[in-house]
Amino acid sequence: MPVYKDKERNTYYCRFYYTDWQGQKRQKCKRGFKLQREAKEWERLFLEQFAKNPDITFESLYEKYKEYITPRIRESTAHTRFHMMDRHILPFFKDRVISDISPADISAWQIEMMGKGLSDTYLRSANTYLKTVFAYAVEYLGLERTPCRKPIGSTKTQNVDFWTPEEYSLFIHECRDNIEYYTIFEILYYTGMRAGELLALTLNDIDFKNNQISINKTFYHLTGRDTIQPPKTAKGERTVNIPDFLTDEIKEYLKHLYKPDPNDRLFPKQLNYIRSAFNIRVKRSGVKKIRIHDLRHPYVKPTTKKFTTFFEDFRAAA
């Protein structure tokens, strides 16, 4: 292991050849050592620990990972994941060689993330996505080990926000000025479906005779275009019973549509418009602020024959 003297700087440096993880012969040079033995030790450690590992940058690894994972996950999932990683992970590690990234570097990134005021759920997701990138490098690129060791974000279940029947009554009263929003929020509240599932509904999904709604798809707006996708899981595809009064409300809403196509979306809205209308009416009603997603939390699926009575009583309490 030859070591050379840099006479101009009065320091030592090492220059040597090694075979990288792809079998290519490369030259490595490292300068700035005060002692000759320090240069020899650095070369020894490099050959032992890093020569077998990929010496590509994190940005290059990230691009390979995206090519690998994109066809294996849903388009909406990929959109969410890559948006988070582009914003919070790539800028921190972008130009770092992945074999040089240590657990201490991961810890520094975690500390930075925790200082951004993000939710525990968001922090856990970001940390998980980072772990998947390094797991890919270990599995397919020959990285010796992942530097991701410790998680971030609490795993404790957070308190769930929801409205009492009285609070919902105050809110829905403020929606009577717009039959479309009124019907939307009634469906969300009394069926427990997600907003994306509601926005994908068509007339063909509603069985007015048996008071049922078939949930078999979900709506997303991705990169400037609308898309309809199947539910994420098999359990996501389901049929829910609805009370008589909700069936009547949907029929009343249909009277305001001009020759609705059974295959068209029943509510041709974007989620941001619904969220805005929701927040305006929450403020107007004076009830505590919750998310649209929280509307589904009070939903209980009855299993008895007294289904309609259950919902009539539940609604009467409001």
C-alpha cells in the first residue's frame, strides 16, 4: 500500500487501484493526511469496507429505485411516495456516495426532519421510504448493509377526531344551500366511505331498490389528469347498506342533473373543492374543526335486520 508525500502541503496521500462492485478497475486518491500511517489506515479501511459496495451517488440510486418500484405499486402510491422523497429525502442525500452514508448521517437527517413540525405519521412514512431505498441497494446493488437503524415518529395510536350527532346536525344544516355538497357530506357521514371512493361513484354503483351502494373504485387527480383506480386492497371493494332517507336524498339530488349518464361520475368534483366547501361550512357552523376523512369515523355497519331503524334513530339524535 504505497503512500506518497505531498511536499507542497507537507501532508501525505494515498493513490491505489481497486475493483468496484461492478467488476471495473478504478483508481482512488485521498489527500490531506498529517501522518503516513493515517494514509495507510484509510486505504486499508477503504479496501475492506467500501470497495465491495456501490460507489454511486444517492441520486443515482434513487433513480434506479424508482425504475424498479414504479411498475410494482399503484400510480397514486408512487405519486405520493416520490413527492415526499423529492421534497424531504433527496435534497439531503443527493450527492452523497451511498457506501459513505453512515447511521450518523441518517440520524442527522432524522433530526432535521423532526424539526420541521411534521406529524408522526408523516415522519414514519418518510423514514420507511428511505429504508426501502437502502434495502433495494442491499438486495440488488450489493450494498453491504443499510445505514437505517432507528425509526422516527411515534407508533402510538393518535386520538381520533369525530363529531357527535349534535355537532354533525349543526354542520349539515349549513350545507342546505347547496344540494350537491349536502348529498356528498350525507353519503360520507352515513356510509363511512372515503372521499376518493365517493368521487368515483356512478349511478351504476347505486342499487335504489335494495338501498345499497357498491364501492369498487376510487378517484385520483394526478399530475393534471383524472384517473379511476380499483381499491388498494380486496377488502376495499365492498357493498354498503344505506338508510331509506339517504336513498331519497340521492334521488332528490339526481332531479337536479340533466340526463345523467349511468357511467359518469355522480359528483364530478375535485377533492380540493370539496375540502374547501367543507372547511367553510365547518367555520360557519361553529363546530370543532376536523378533516373530511374524519367524517367516516362515527360510521358503524349494522348487522341486524333493524338496519333502517338504526340509522333513523342515529339521525334523530342529531
